[in-house]
Amino acid sequence: MTAMLPPGAPFAPDELVELGRILSRATPLQRAWLAGFLSGLDAASAERTAEAPLAVPAASAAEPLLVLYASESGNAERLAAEIARAARGRGFRPRVVDFADLDLAELAATRRLVVVASTWGEGDPPARAVPAFQDLMSDAAPRLDGVAYGVLALGDRAYVNFCAAGRALDERLAALGGRRAVERAECDLDYAEAAARWTGEALAALAPPVAAAPSAIPEPAATDDAAPRAAEVLERINLNSSRSDKQTWHLELGFDGPLPGFEPGDALDLFPENDPAAVDAVLAAAGLNGDDALRRACVADRDVTTLSLATLETFVARTGHAAARAQLADGAREWLAGRQLIDLLEAFPARLSADDFAALTRPLAPRAYSIASSRRAEPDAIHLLVGRTAWHAHGRDRVGVASGFVADRLKPGARVTVRLRPNRHFRPPEPGTDAIMIGAGTGIAPFRAFVQARAAAGAAGRNWLIFGDRRFTHDFLYQTEWRRALQDGALDRLDLAFSRDQPEKIYVQHRIRERARDLVDWIEGGARLYVCGDAAAMAKDVRRAVVDAFAEARTLSPDAAEQAVRRLERERRYLQDVY
């Protein structure tokens, strides 16, 4: 780390070693805060007299700051905590609030506001944030005159509605009279550096007119089980039959030393590698197939499949390709749909440099998978459930990067890199509380962990699982375990929906409507309801079915049934883990 410091740095050798040790552990936000802290010290030193001590404001003088986050996978929540740490070091008194707990009246009384918002699914806010988001967008929202704010939006450029939720919040806050103190930042998956820069700008812009020196050193960032770790593939089993048109892989991972400290409901980030054959094809299309160093980097570290509007714009800017420029001007979004980077390079041939190629790609991001086991039941391994994603589009067979990595190339004994992704908003209920668990396909994973953990703890609350997939004979995941759980009392009720076993398709939402009275009885008796599955369709269909169940079972109007479900969401008794 001492190499980071310029020659002639005014520190003794032992001081350089100590400084390097501190900087090597610092996050981007901590480094940004440190730069501001030192600037503040210099400014204060220049203004005070030689005899006067450096004034440190009392804690009571700190400026209140509301840090509001809307998070699905946990990234926005973690960033909100880091922003609060940086703000505390700059003399603010921050308070971090989940968007799901937002009180609109309190928002109107706020004077300084930072919002960190993720976009999920097809441009939607995170599931927990939907009710408060709708309230803010409604006519019932209060005026926000006098509120200075900034919005940090998180998203994925692979989706058309990139950062749509953050953009909508930014525009709504302004429409309600708020003053945009700093321009909105829109961050892709590799958001750390951009978020750190924006945080420094936002805190400077939101600072009171007379800036004070920092009142305290910010708390250190957590460096526990969230760090990437190596794991060994102990077992890999396809749970679908050989006659199924799906592959769903049960993966068991072992670790050197103790397992990460996960809880039921948490997920594990899996860092995949690209298919070498796919990398070779992309590099050949770019005229770079002779660059071995680039090939190795692309297999391990670069996203060589994602194609977005930003990628097309960068390609045009770098190559000046006339046909690509024309496509950009005429229906670019329609052309991009279903295509990947190789389609761009083959449709508009151009010889690229390694720098050009790097500009067209982004870091290869990990994929999160719900943990499908409990430490109480499986103390020596973490289990994941990975469905192979494959499709055909524009004349080419396609395979998901991470799911193809697991299904097609991982073998027992292989080493992979993983990272714990906690999800404190999706936990089993208290031991005496009933649980209704609704999952489709790989959405069954966290509920296997729930049932294992509750059985091992001797929980008295009942467990009801509603599971759906395609065919009973070929796609009933963990069938033997669920049958055994029914027999030994770990599972009290099991309802199944196999969509392809009859002419008309039956999904989990149909079972919810059929069991409406029982479902509502359980809920009114105190049960928590959990949903895990596809965000774009399944989760929305299930919610509509639960509303219908209340209307049917209790003879409620559609509006009254909707309000009943919204109460469950506000009380954290209707919980979703969607992807």
C-alpha cells in the first residue's frame, strides 16, 4: 500500500506502513469521507487563530438527515448504512429508514433527505416498498416544500426500464415541491465507485450553510461473513427426471473452516465464469480471438453477454459504424430485445481494440440464490437450488451465464467463489406462529430451509406449503423430503399445483383461491404468509389471488380486500423474496 503514496511523502517509514494498513481496508465511501474530513480540517485550521483550539460541534448541533432506502436484494440497504456512516462523520445526525416503514407525514417534516432506491422486475420498486411507493404517488401525498433531497438510483442496464423506480421517486419528490440538492445518480451493477462519488457530492450539497468540522469518526464498515469465500462443490444433483424439459440442480457447497453465519431466508452470491466457447465466439466476432490475456479476463471477470442501449451507444461512439448508428436512431429498443453482445458484433462487423471491448462490457456480476438448507439440519454444507435457464432467440440457442456454469460445467470437487447475502426481511416466524409458504419452481428453496430450521428447533407453529411446477412425475422438487415432513409432523399441510398435468394450466394462485377460507382463517389466526418466485408474473398473480381470497372468504369488496392485504404487508406478515 505504501506504493500508493507519492515519493517524498512526509511520513516516517513506520507511519507509512500504518497508513497503508488503514487504507487497504477502507471502502470507497470511507476513502471519500476521509478526503472530505481532511479538507474540513484544513479549512478550519486556516480560519482559526494559532491560539484557538479546533472547534468540534456538540452532538446536539448535528443536522438531521433522513436516509430512506427501498431495497430488494440488500444493496440499497447496505448503501444507506454506508451513507449514514459518512454523513455522521460530516456532522449530520442521520436516521436510516426502510421505505416500507415510511410515514408520509414524517417525510413532509424532513428538511434534508437522501433516497437510495433499487429497481426490480420490469421497472418496479422493491416488493416491500410498493405500498408506501403507491401512497407517495397518490393524491394523498403531502407537499414537500422546504425538503432538500438527493436520489441515488440502482438498477441493471440489461433491463429496458433501467433505474425506473429511482427516476420516478426523484421526479415525484420534485413535483411535490422538494428541492433537488444534487442531481440523481443512476448506477449499474458495478455501483461502488459511482455511489461513493455521489455520496460525497450529496452530503456537501445538503450540508447546512455554515459547515462544521466532523464531530466523530464514522463507524467502520462491517467485514464479516459478507466477504467472498472459496467453496468446494461436494454434490451436484439434477432434481428433475430425465424426461423433464427442465433442469433444477441441487448444489451442496463445503467450506474450509466454519460455514458463513447464514440464517434461513438468506441467499448466497455465486460468482460464475463464462462458457469459454461463448467467449471465443464473442472475441472472434470482435477480431480479438488471438488475445489470450483478454480471453482469460473475459472467462472469469467480464460480462460478455449483456446487450443494452448503453452498449449500442458506446459501440457507435467507438466505431462510427453507419448501420449501427442508423439502428440506434430507428427502433433501437425493439432491435435489442432478446439479443446479446455477440448479435451486435455479428450484425455490425467492426474490428475492435481491447480497450473498445472493455468499454462495451462490464464486470461479471454474481448471481444470488436462496439458501435451501438450515445449519441446524445441515451443519457441514450450504445447499443451493439452481434452475438451468435456456432459450432460443434470433436464430441462436442461449443459456444463462450462472445457471449454465452450474449445470453444464461444475463438477464435484470444483472450487467456486461465493458471498453471503443476508436478507433480514425474510425470516421464519416466531416458533409459536404459523407459516404459509408459497413457492414455484426454485422458489421452494428458502422454504426447505424454513421447515428444516423450525423442525430442528421444535417450533410449535404449523407449516403449510403451497408448491407449483410443471409435472408431478418429473418436476416435484424434493418430493421424498416433503412426504417425510408430512409424516413426521414437520409439515402440516401440502398443496400442489402442476401446470402441465391437465389440459388447463393450474398454478399456485389457483390453489390459493380454492383454499380461500382456510388461507384467511390461518392468516386471521396470526399466520405469516411468505412468497418466493418470479417477480414479473408469479408474485403479482399470487398477491391478486390472496386479495381475492379475502374477498371470497369474508365477503369483502375489492377495495376492502385490498386494504386487508396491505395491512398484512405493513405488519410484515406478507413477505416476499422475488427474483
